[in-house]
Amino acid sequence: MNYLNGTCLCGKINIQIPDDFEYMGNCHCSECRKFSGSDYASVGGIDSSKVNIVTGENHITYFHKTAETDLAFCSSCGSSLFTRKNTGKKHNIRLGILNDVPSKKPAFHIFTGSKADWNNICDDLPQFEEGPSSK
Ligand SMILES: [Zn+2]
Ligand SMILES: [Zn+2]
């Protein structure tokens, strides 16, 4: 198994995960927009047990968004790192932290119903008005 390395902007946090994402997609919900500061967030889902925080765990701050979801960011540089789903034991890794190229690519857009007005989706990937699992 190939391993992927991820770091925040200041480099204090180093995360290692196997190149084993279960899915990869672009989330256009308003919360990802706020948290990432970008039009949308590209994330990859992976089992929480496979996420290895190599260095800088003491610099990770968790914003407790809901009972099941924590958002992780670096308390030193502010980089958004991942979403932690406590009930499903999944991490959604923000692909922007990766220093290595994963073998998968984002394959869908979700929450396009609340996407930024100024953002035009210019690819042929499937689009979902909401999350695939929120039906
Ligand atoms: Zn940092
Ligand atoms: Zn989102």
C-alpha cells in the first residue's frame, strides 16, 4: 500500500494515510465554504483507524460542529485539515493538505443546491443537490 503525506501550511502538523480513499468528491455546502474559505471543498473519505497523525497533534483544534461532526484545523496557521465523523468512524480528509498524489480523483459534486453563485461547475461529474446520504 502506498502512503500519502499531508501537512498544514505552517508544517507543524503532519498526517499520513494509506492511498485507500473510499470515495472522493467536491462538497459545495455553505459550511464547507465557510470552513475552507474556498468555493467548495474537495475531500476524500477514509476509515478513522487508518489516519495517522505523525506530528503536531497538540496543534490540532477541533470545532465541535454537531454531535457527530468535528472540524479539525491547525491552531497555528488555520489550515483546515479534516472532518471527523464520530458516529460513522470516518475522516473526510481535505485534499488540499496532501503533498502526494492519490490514485483516485474527485468523482462527484454534492450540495450543489447551495453552491456559491459565482462558481460554475465545468466538468461532467455527477451532481447532487444535497448529500447522497441525506435522502
Ligand atoms: Zn499549521
Ligand atoms: Zn460540505
